[in-house]
Amino acid sequence: MTVLTVIRFVASWQDGGVSPSVIIAVRHGESEANLAYRLAGDTPLVYERGDDEVTLTDQGRAQASALGRLLATLPDGEAPELVWCSPYLRAMDTWRIAQDTWGIRPLPVTVDARLRDQETGEFARYNPAAAEERFPGERARREAEGAWAYRPPGGESLADVVDRLRDLLADLRLRAGGRRVVIVAHDSVVLGLRHVIAGDPDARLAAVLEFAPVLNASVSVWRTGGERFELVRFNDVAHLPS
């Protein structure tokens, strides 16, 4: 695995347990909703399918296959041993295709609701243009509260996502200590993991938005030798077809 950059973090969530030796966080491949929103651009769009039901485009499936080919290149001491996956279809499909392409026996998979995408509540079926049409006062409230703290009506903030990820990583200490784990989830989850693993205070949560957007099928890797995690790569898409 090529080391693009190495940044050392003290990970406060490690206290009281044995951390996984490697965390590989992957955003799902391009989804049908990703494509529909991109094609709509600034035109209001109502996307009828539920967030948990959206699957991959042809491009997303190609990206998942590329992920599997990347994993196949890793030596035994770096390849993942366990999988934690979002329950959303686009994430599970990404892992299924990647593992099939990799060609190994199936790894143990834990489907965990704490890895679901950030919930957008009443905005769930609307692209930003449509949401602004229907909720004209919400943009001002988001700007006033800050993107990381803002909760859409009935939805979650990035801070809420971070809270559930802290709980999930505590479970990883107990259930995956010392092992190599791949997490297949969503852009908000990968950003939240960067914040939690770094041990940053929530007063600095806004800073993690500087690393957005997390790209489809991108790979982010943390490795630990004990008390510290090293961020080996973040939001890396060098393995994807051009």
C-alpha cells in the first residue's frame, strides 16, 4: 500500500481497550441518487427512492470492482480481516462486489446501523435546490448554526454522526482489537471517523469539513502501533479507473 502522507494523531478513544491495528474506511461507489443529483444540478429534484434502498450505477459497480483489485494487491499483513458495513444497500453492494472481485473466501461482516449515512429528515427526498424551495428559511438557520451543528428538520447534524461513531469505535476495541478492519459506509461517516480517531474536541469539528467532499469509492487508512494512530492516506482514489 503506497503511503501518500503520514500524520500522527493521539486517539483518545483508545483508552481502556486494544485498538484495531488498521482501519480502512471506504465510501460506497457512485449511487443512482448521486448520479441523479449530479444530472439535476441546480434544478429542483424529488428523488422518490428511500435512502437505504438506493443501489449503485454501472460506474459505482466499476468503482467497487476497482476497490476489490486494490485489496487483492495487499500483502497478507495489510489486508483486512473483518468488515463493518452500513446497512444501506449501496454500501453493502459495494462490499459484495469488491469481495467478489478480490476472490477470497468471504470475510466476517458486521452490518451496523451506526454506520448509516447522516439522516436528512424532511430533506431526505430532495436535492438542495428542491429543499430550498420547500424550506426557504432553513439556509439562514444552517449558516447561523454552522454546517457541522445544523440539523435539518427531523434529521441529524454531523455532530450527531460523530456521537454514534464514538460508540461504534468503542465496540471495535472490544470486538476487533488488534485486527485489520475495513469500514464501508458514507461520506459523512468517513469525515466523522477522521475527527473521532484524531481525538479532536468537538469545538474543532467544523475543521473536518475542509476535507469534504469524500469521493465515491475513496480509501482512507489509519494504522496503529499501540498508543497512536497514523493517518496513512485520506480520500484516495488513485486505484479507480480514470
